[in-house]
Amino acid sequence: MGDGAHQPQDEALDRAQVPPQDFPPQDDLPQDDLPQDDLPQDDLPRDGTAAHDVDGPVDRTGALRAGLEEYELSEEDLALLGADGEAGPEVAEELLPVVAVVGRPNVGKSSLVNRVLGRREAVVQDVPGITRDRVSYAAEWAGQRFTLVDTGGWEKDAAGLDARVAAQAEAAVALADVVVLVVDATVGATATDEAVVRLLRRSGKPVVLAANKVDDQRGEADAALLWSLGLGEPWPVSSVHGRGSGDLLDAVLAALPDELLASRQRPSGLRRVALLGRPNVGKSSLLNKLTGSDRVVVDATAGTTRDPVDEVVELAGREWQFVDTAGIRRRTHQASGADFYASLRTQAALEKAEVAVVLVDGSEVLTEQDVRIISTVVEAGRALVLAVNKWDLLDEERRHYLERELERELVQVRWAPRVNLSALTGRHLERLVPALDVALESWGTRVPTGRLNSFLGQVVSEHPHPVRGGKQPRILFATQPSTQPPRFVVFASGFLEAGYRRFLERRLREEFGFEGSPVELGVRVRERRRR
């Protein structure tokens, strides 16, 4: 027993009041200041050597697992200890036929898309111009799967933002195998509809004419008048009520070329990358620069993108699945309307992604909204890369203050790799791939159980949890049940304070890396079995 075992009561009280954020608390104190009976004996050999110097990782793991039998473990605990968390084999992905839905604004294209999908996926509001980009969805009818593409309204002689929306609709037609032209049967064929028909005829693609807003038999007479467009039989449908949608889809499948009905295959394994950030920070500009084309609408108007836009991008000789998302606004701006539903779809896109690239505007002061978006990525458990946009516009003074802002505001995510780039000019885009690779590798890292427990044993022996109320929690065993993100579970004999858990997480990062990936550390308190 060390001489410090009989320390004065007030000195012990001072040590017990060390704030959690000051861990490790025993840096300057001898280890014999604490009663040896309270120290984790399995983690600290009697001769004072490091735990991993005495037993091999495998032997140590077996001994600790055997010691767990003395504690009350639930079936969930046993399943957790036995989980291997290995990923399943990759499967091939089908290249499906593409069906594009086009038409002038506010004829019900997005409503018809939702009807085909059987759920409210596309943003719908009774205002023209809600959909702006071309957005792809996986759909199925009569056992045949296909890709359904929703587009913005096409207008003749459009200018500004409307012209860019129309260009996206034209691009969708060029890439489609079949085109569905939606016309408002209650209005009849307009000059804009006739202009769209001329565009479709030049494309040479099969066209199916949908006469929308035919809610009952009385409206079928209006639909018959659309024969004048020269596209063949108009199919009367009601996107709101679903009337006639089945006949329309049968006609769409009949128009598909026979060679497309047999599914084509392409290798899977594309890493999914979500572009997130405040409105107007350059997400769409970055995606356009990566694709080398005007894939999405870019405009100075904040909130131009409303639906997540998927695109396969080739970077560094590999293909990536990038998803451009709507800018995440403050909660007060999400009460209703298209922006609210766009935010929900952004969250869904983040859940489907593996890594998120969060863009911040380097020319502006870092805002609370930027921090909240980064926190959203961490809470979702996705790998994270921080991209500072408009770096080419910053002078030395602004760069100096930006560094200080990032260090002060993003102290919780110092582990995230950072890329300084320009979405407009493409400067430093080549640095994005190494950052993504590092983040994704960390996101899928698995630490062997033996090495994990050997490391934690050494850490706990050097910096044990402080005594609270005369008791000292003892770490019994640790395991990593899953990856993506790395998740660790520590079995302990008592509650571990938040500050000590943060200390353990920091030491895990120092030892095993995890650059670019959040780390989840959970604690399960278990008591000894009653004899």
C-alpha cells in the first residue's frame, strides 16, 4: 500500500471535485494516491508494467471475457459481444430504362410522379416553378423497374432562372428512353405545349401523351381534343386521384424499346457523397464543376435547389455518386411550403449517403447555421469532409480570421479533413478525393477486440476514472460491434462521467486515427451476480 493511501480527507475531496473537462485528472499525481483496492486490478498488473506487456491481446481478451461471467448480462449484451459487424458482399446494380416526365409549368408533373411512386417524394405545391432540377427516382410497374425523372416546367423564350430550368428539362429528354408529356386537359393545348412537341419530335424519342386533371368522365372529352398535338392517343389521367394512371404506365412500358426491358448490369460500390451547406454557398456550382456540365440549376437566388439531385461523377479515375441537396435553412424558415419539404428530402439524402461534404462560404463569417449543419452530419453518423468554398477570393487578412473562426467554432470536429477550394474555377478540386478516401476509410475502420482491450487497459492504468462518492468505476470489457461509423461499447462496473468518456474517445482517435469519421462510445453499467 502506498504512503498516499492515507491522504487527508480534504485533499481527497479536492480531487473528487475536478471538473470533467479537465481529464486526464491524474497527470501530475502519483498512482499510489488512490487506494489500490479501488483500482481496476485486471487493467493494472502489480508490477506496474503496461497491460499489453504482460499478456498478448488474445489472452487478455479471453481473460476479460471470462471475468464478465460474474456480472449480470442480458441477451442483448451477449448478442452485442458476439456481433462481428462484417459487411455483406457487394451486389450488381441494374441500369434501368429512363422515363422522363416533361411539360410546361404547373400541369401536375410532380404530382404524377408521386402517383407513380405511390408516395409523396417530389415536392408539390400549387405554385408554378417548384421543381427546378431534373430529379431521378426508382419506380416499378407490372414487375418492370425503371428510373423516373421529374423535371422543371419548360417554357418558350424563357430567360434567367426559367431558362436554366428549361435547359434541365431538355437534358432530361436527351438522356431518356421514353418521354411522358404532361398536358393540362382542362386548359387544352397551348402555344407552349406545341413548342414542347416540336422539341420532342426533334429528339426522336418515343413519347406518351398524358392528359392530366381528368377527374371524371366529363373531362375525357377535353382530353380527346389533345389528338391535335399529333403525338397519338392522349391518355386521360388524374394525378391527384390516380384515375387512369395504370393505363398510362402500361402505355409507357409498351413504348420502351425491347432491348431495354432486359436489365443491364453495372458494378456496384459507388461511394455516395452528399453536398450539404447553407443556401447559396456553392453546392450546385461544385457539382456542375465536378461533372463538367450544367447538371443542376445555378442562380444567385438562394434556395434554387429544392430536390436532391444524384449524379455519377468520375474523379481520380473512379466513379462517385454525388448528391446535391437543398440548402438547410434556419428552423424558423421551415414552417411550411416547398422549403420545408426540401429540408426533409435533404435529411433523407444525408441518411442515404456515406460521407458528407459540408461547404462553408469562406468569404463570410462562419455562422451558427454552419455549425448546426455539421452537427447534423455527426448526429447522423456520416463521415465528414469540410470544404471551404471561394478560397480564391480571400485575401491574407480574411484567411487569418477564417482560421481563427474555424478553430473556435468547430473545436468539436477537429478530426474532419478540410479542403480549401473554389467551386466556380475548380481550384484544388483534386484535393477532394484524398480527403474523401481518408474519411471513408476511417468510417469503416474496425479495431480488433484484443488490441482494443489492451489499449484501454493501458489508458485506464495510466489515467483511471476519479473516485466519486468513495467508489471508482471499473472498465470490465470493451468491444466494437459495428462500423460506419465506428461504434464502441464499454462494459463498466459504474457510471463513467461524460468528461471521462470524451477523454477515452480522444485517446482512441490518437491511437487509431478515425480522421473524418465520428466515433460513438457507449457505456453499459453492469453489476455482479448475486450469490
